[in-house]
Amino acid sequence: FSNIFDLSVHLTRNSRAAVMALLIFMMAAFAPLASAWAPARRLPATRRVVQMDACPPGSKVLCVGNGPVLLLAAKRAALEGYQVSVVSGSSTNQYEQLLYEPGAEPLANLKLLETITGTPKIEAAFDEILESCSGVIVAIDGDDPISDGLLDVVMPDTTTAKRVVVMSRNLNGKGLGPFVQASKSAANKEVWAGGSALVAEYKRMEAKVKSLCERSGAEWVVVRAGTLKVRAKAA
């Protein structure tokens, strides 16, 4: 597994708490679905059919987002045999260090895309990925969701994606009161404190993904995660 477990050290508290959800996230993304793993996309009763193997190993997967949680999802998919491309941008060097131990052989089926624009050759290569990928993973290690503009880029009218899986933090907000916000402000900026504005942004992102998937006919799954809260009773 090379450096995959070491990635968890670099996760924010938000995403360390979401690692179990991420495992579910990966199962929902590409593993054959049992009845309990029905995708979030709702079909009319006459068309309630679940694709049992929407993205078989060997098919192409595009990963977008940021941080180590994105790399966990991408590397797990690569280790399962998928052809994975990660939009890495200016974080490419950091991602390479997080993905592999010094001297380790990089996975041939996991490619970091430092840029997707700039020259006709680069743009044509990215267009080829968009027009042939079977799955899209959106995973975020931070507070802010993916913009509508980036979602439009990775899911154009010509997309061939059969399943799209998105990590979201549109939670119910219970327990995220003034003490949580004070902790985030004064002690640990990695705490997920919610807030109406951020929750609204995640709802916007989920709605955008649903709209794009309904347009293309892709199945979609939303996996919600956040800071875990443990409640203990006094002895």
C-alpha cells in the first residue's frame, strides 16, 4: 500500500473523522452495489434499476477536490485497478510526497494533472479523459465545497461518467453551537463548525451535481461527513 496509511496523518480533523465515511464512499463509488447501496439518484418506480457494476476495474476515473482525503480516494481506486487521473494543480509536488515513500515506484495507473489548460496538447489530453471516464470522485479536505464552474468542467455535455460520488458536509447541524465555533476561532481552525452559509454552499454543490447527473443519465451518490462527536455518560 506504499504510503497510503501515512496520508491519514496529514488529514485535517474534519477528514480524519470522515475516513470511515470515505471507505463507504469508495464502496458506493465503484464496488458492485447490493440493495443496501442504492445510489442517491432516484428513479421512477418503473425504472428503479441499479447498475451492479457501473465502473468495472480498468475503467477511467477522474478525481477532483483537494487535500489528503482526495489522495486517499484516488490511491484506493488505483489500487483497485482503475485508471485514475487527479486534478492536482499547484499541489502536485506535495501530493507526490504524500502518495509515495521516498524511492517508491509511482503507480502507473495514477496520474497527477498539474495543469488541464495552456496548450492544445494538454487540453486535448484532458478532453480525452472527460470523454472516456466512467466515474468522477469529488473529495474535499477543508471547509469550502467545489465551485459550480469546476463541476461544469469535469462533467461537460459530452461526459461518459456512469457514476459520480461526492463528499459533502451538508449535515443536520445539531451540536454545532457557539462552543464549536469558539473552538474553531480560538484553538483549531480544522474543526468543522458548520454555519448556515457553508451548509447552503454544500446544498448548492449537491444540487448542481444532481442536475448534471440527471442531464447526463449518470448515477450519483452523496456521502456526508464532518467532525465526529462522542457523547459519554457519567459513571
